[in-house]
Amino acid sequence: MRSVRARAALGATLVVAVALVGAGLAVLLVLRANLIGQADLQAEVVAREVAGELATGTPYGEVELDDEEDHPVQVTDEEDRVVLVSKDLRAVTGTATSGVTPVPAPSVSASPSPGDDDDDGDDGGDTARPGRGQVSNDDPDFSDGTATVDRTTADYRFAAVEATTPDGVTLTVHAGAPLAAEQEAVGTVRGAMLTGLPVLLLVVAGVIWLVTRRALRPVEGIRREMAAITASEDLTRRVPEPDSRDEIAALARTTNETLTALEASVGRQRRFVADASHELRSPIASLRTQLEVAEAHPELLDLPGAVADTVRLQALAADLLLLARLDAGERPGGGTVELGALVREEVSQRAGDRIAVAVEAPEGEAFEVNGSRGQLARVVGNLLDNAQRHAGTSVAVSVAADGRGVRVEVRDDGDGVPEEERERIFERFVRLDDARSRDDGGAGLGLAIARDVAARHGGTLTVHRADGGGAAFLLRLPRRS
């Protein structure tokens, strides 16, 4: 039952079984009700015929009781004494009395003359008049019972109709209609249902099994290909996409998109590891060389150079650690940062920069954003480092409102960034002037870190040409919510 096909087949079979059983019961009930209704009608017709003869004053012995085997008749008086029964009726149940032997009773008087009907204007109601009998117009009472006719016992449906003789005697006529046809029809239908239901359920289960198997065949293909990709670690492979436009095709497309994203992520990770190893190798090798020379010739120790390589190595390790945390999904904290104060504080700590930084941040206005103060300070610092590295004579930073956000712009008067390179410079370990950047201590990670941090704060970081020439880096962040 762990198979989807098995569960689908079982579930569908159970639903169909419940539906068929319910429908079968409804059919049987309707059929039985219709057949019993027909039996009731037959019994009522026979009972009213006999009651009509008794109401006209026909003597008991002359009452016509036709078709006694199919419609047995029993007549009782007001004291439930049997006064008339069918000829071959031996026993009866379900009527007012189970007796079948008539008791002595007064003979029914002859019918009144036709002229008696004109004595008054009576409309023939239920109340008998002197000298005239009456058959009750009320609905007959129906009951189930049995009757033994000529040593054959069967089930019958009895109808009870009251009649009043011309002598004013109230009689009850019980006439029966056989239920054999109803029982036979219901039994035949029930037997057919019990025989056909298992076969039909087997057919349903088989069809659902085959249909589900066919529908899930592409899923099995996807599973096998994913297992092969996992075993081979070849992320260039893709799962087969069926031609259908259903959910399975959507699953295959989404799986391939996930594999594409995973391949790109693994590729970036591998390039990152390779670039990081390359960047770390240079300062480590330089520092080792200086230490080995100092060990052999202490007088040749280049202490400032060793310190510079150590500082460069420390900065690179810090950048790599921050990138690792960002790649791991680290999110900024929920604190509030006032960007104007942050920029002024960051610039005040850069007294040793080659070029003094001009700050344009109004002190009377609050530029508050949500995020991590340390990470945003790192962004501003990286942008200022980049501007100092490429500026000719001036570096400026401004803070201003930008619609529903805040903008921080860092400008320099350097050569600027070529338009075709304005996205590439935000990639990791990318340097437009590789030799000069390496000598200045840049590893090509500052701008990549700045854009990643900006994105995780819900903002953007772009570059364009400054009004006076050079590059202008624009950081946009949403205001504090």
C-alpha cells in the first residue's frame, strides 16, 4: 500500500463500491415499493368487489370469490368473527383474526327495491341508511401476512375494506394479493447485483491501476534520472520533460530549473573556492618568503612589507568569511539604522585617506532604514575604498530621500566604469585593472559584498557616470517600516 498506484486503485474502488451499494439499495427499495404498491392495488380491488356484493345484500353463500388461490378473502363482522372465507383457504395471518371457519350468522337480507334509492336525496356517504348497504370510501388498511391455500403457504399483502349490509351489519373484507412476484423480482435483482458487483469492482480497480501506471510513468522517468544525477554528480544532465501540459510536465520543468540553478550555484562555489585559493596564495607566499629570508638573513627583514601582507591577508579572510555567511543565508537584524549618521561616522574614521571625502548629509533630517548597522557600514566603507582607489582629486558621498526610500551616492572623479562593464564589476574576484588592484590590496570582493548586502536589505546597488565625470555608485534602501 506504499505505492501511489495501489492507494489510488484502492481508494477509487472503495468509492465506487460505496456508490454502487448505495445505488443498489435505492433500486431495491424503489422496486420493492412499486411491487408492493401493485399488490396493494390488486388487494384493494378484490376487497372492494367483495364489499360491494355484501353491501347489495348478496347472501354469504352466493358471493363470488374468483381466483381464490391468488386473492384469498376473509370477511369478519363487528366482533371479529369470521363470517365468510375463500373455499380453499386453510389458515391466514396478518388479518383481524386467524380463524378461517365461518361462524353461524344471520343471513343477509335481499337487496332493497330500486325505488328505495329515491326516498331522499342522500349522496351515498359512509353512513348506511335503513334498507341500503354501503362500502366505505376511506382508504383501506394494508398489512403483511401469510395464507395457506390448498396446503400451499405464501406471503400476501392484505387490504381491509369495511362494508355495511342492508341490515346495518358492519363487515370487514380482508383480501390478499400474493407477494411472490415482488419477492422473486427483488431476489433476482439482488442476486444480479451481488454477482456483478465484485466483477465490476475488479474492472474498476484494474482500469484505475493501468491509468495511474500510465500517468505516473513520466514520474518514474524523472525519478530514475534524478537517481542517476545523484549517483554521477553530473549536474549538466536534465530529467525528461513529457509533451503533455499537465502537472507532471510542470514538475519536470521545475525540476530542470532547479537543476540549472543548482548547477550555477555549484559552479559559483567552485569558482569562488578557486579564486579564494588563488588570492590567498599570493599574500601567504609573500609572507612566507619574507619570513624565510629573515630567518636566514635577519638584517634583510622587510617588516613593513610583512605587516602589509598580513593586513591584506586579514582583510581577505574577513571578506571571505562575510561572503560565506551571506551565501549561507544570513539575514540582517531587525534594528534601525540612521544612514546620515552612519555615513558621517564612517567618513570621520577615514582621516588617513589619500583624498578627503566631502559629505552631503543634512543633519536635521532622519534617514532611517531597517537592517544591520555593521553590514551597512561595510557597504559604505567598501564604496569609499573603491572611490579612493580610482579617484583623481575628489571623493564625495551624499545621503538624500528617494521617494519611499533613502539613497546613498558615492562619487569620484576618476576614469569611471565602461558601460559594458557596469554589471561585471559586481561579480566576485573581478578587477578591471588586475595588476594595479592587486598591488593596492584589492581582491575584487568589495563591490560584490556591497551588492549582496544591499540585496539582503531589500535594496539595490548600481553604478553610472557621475555628472562631473568618473563613477557614481548609487545605493537605494527602503525606509524603516
